[in-house]
Amino acid sequence: MAIGALNLTALAQPTNSMNPNKTQLATFGGGCFWCMEAVFERLPGVKSVTSGFAGGNTPNPTYEQVCTGTTGHAEVTQIEFDPAKISFEKLLDVFWQAHNPTTLNQQGADVGTQYRSVILYHDDGQKLAAENSRAAAQKNFKHPIVTEIVPFTNFYPAEGYHQAYYDNNSSAPYCQVVIAPKLEKLEQEKVIQTSPQTGVK
């Protein structure tokens, strides 16, 4: 059963806020949310990562509905982070390294608008940071970046079995063939740590 929409805009603090008692939210789509979740939960300063759906028109969509490509939603990860330990700009840096932002509506064998590359900003500070980061990241790619930068509206958490998917199903074929090599590469490049960091205070 899909969980109801969470309108989290009011909870997001400005990106320049460094109040240690406040966390902020970032919402990114970069292909399959299982992949992106496994990456971001391995960053110190990240409190939680939730896989879900955003950017569409259908309320309370199920995974099966989103997979049809008719709901308008993208698979996304919503990241709660401590800005005193990791900046939104650093999350953006990892975002560009964790997927291919130059392929329209596709990541590897995953094809469809639900796999589009998208940054859903929670405030004007995030919008500006995302636009600047996209421009800076372009030099690292041969082809034009096609990542959308759009305002956040609603977020629908995916079904429970999608949460912490890699950590709970690391021996599954998709995890072994797609996610594990991505994590290994990012670990070798010292982009992420070897084990999940979420929940660490």
C-alpha cells in the first residue's frame, strides 16, 4: 500500500542555514531509486534516505503505476541531512557522480520518464545551487546534461520493500550487476564510505 503524500516544503530550511538543531531535505531523481538510495545513505551527515515518487500528477501512486510511465512521477530519493556536517552543494556533487545526467529518461537498461534525471528544489537557495552546480558539472561530460531543475511539490514514499533495498537484498541479481559496481567505484574514488551512515548522529 502506498503511503500518503508528504508535503515537506515547509520543513526544508534555507540552504545557508547552519543551525545544528535543524536538518534539511534534498530530493533527487537519478534513475532507479534503489541505486541512488544506496549511494546517499553512505554519506556522513545524511540522517535518512527514503525512496519514493515525485514530480507527477497522480496522488498516492503505487510502484506498479509509476512503472507504466503514465503518472508523470520520477523515482526519487528524499535525503534528510545535517547541513553542519554535509552541504547541499556536496550532495549535488555526489548526485552528478552517481548517475549519467546526459541520457534523457534513461539510466542504463532502465528506460522511461520515471527514470529521468531531476533535482526538485525546496527553496530558492537550492534552486540557485542546483543551477550553478549543473553548469559546473557540464565540463565533466561530453554530452549536454539533461537534468531537470524543478520546484518540489509533493513526495510519496514508495512501498516498504523498496526502502533500504540494496542493504536488504545485496545478493539479488540487480544489486550485484548494477548497484554493487557503482558503489565499489564511488568507494574507490572516496566519494562515499563503505557502509551506510544514515541514522548516525
